[in-house]
Amino acid sequence: QAHLEESGGGSVQAGDSLTLSCVVSGGMFSRYAMGWFRQASGTEREFVSTISWSSASIKYADSVKGRFTTYRDNDKNTVYLQMNNLQPEDAAVYYCASNLHWSDSEEEYDDWGQGTKVTVSS
């Protein structure tokens, strides 16, 4: 079972950027697909992005396409979510998750981090 730890959240103004990191230990990171999900207060957790183990396949939710970029460094066991032009509707707790299969469905993911909070003020 892998241990995932997110970092990089914080409070920003609309239009600002943040980069989240997720470090994975205790598993075979280079074989995992990695997903980012988010949950705003009072809402269901939703898909943000997913990246395959080789970075060959990447998918984004329509709401973040063109503003967010996910990438990974298999040598550092780390996946990143670069978020540009943040908007108040992006405010949420962001979670990374690992899975052996590339998927945008949270039910497919086995291990999850504790989340990192992003607050965006207008």
C-alpha cells in the first residue's frame, strides 16, 4: 500500500497560480497512474486530472482544461498539478490518488493522500 502526501496548497487571489505536489512512498510509483481530485465544501469529490505511469496519457476535467497541467517525475516519486489563473470556483481540498490503471473515476483509485486546501479569493 502506497503512502501519498500532498503539499503546496494555500490562499491566493483570483488569477494567481499554485503548484501542488504529491509525493508517493511505499509503492511502485513508476507503475502507477496518478489522479488529482478535488472536493469543495458541501459538494461531492470530483475528478480534476489523471496521468498515466509513462505520462503518455493525460486527461483533464473540462472545468480546468487549459489552466491546469499535471506532470510527474518518476525519479522523485512525485506528481504535480500546476494551476494557473485560479478562480474562486477552484477553491477546494485537492487530493492525489494512485491506481494501477489510468482512469478518471475515483472508484478506480486505491490509495489517497490526506489532501491540501486551496482557497481562492476574488
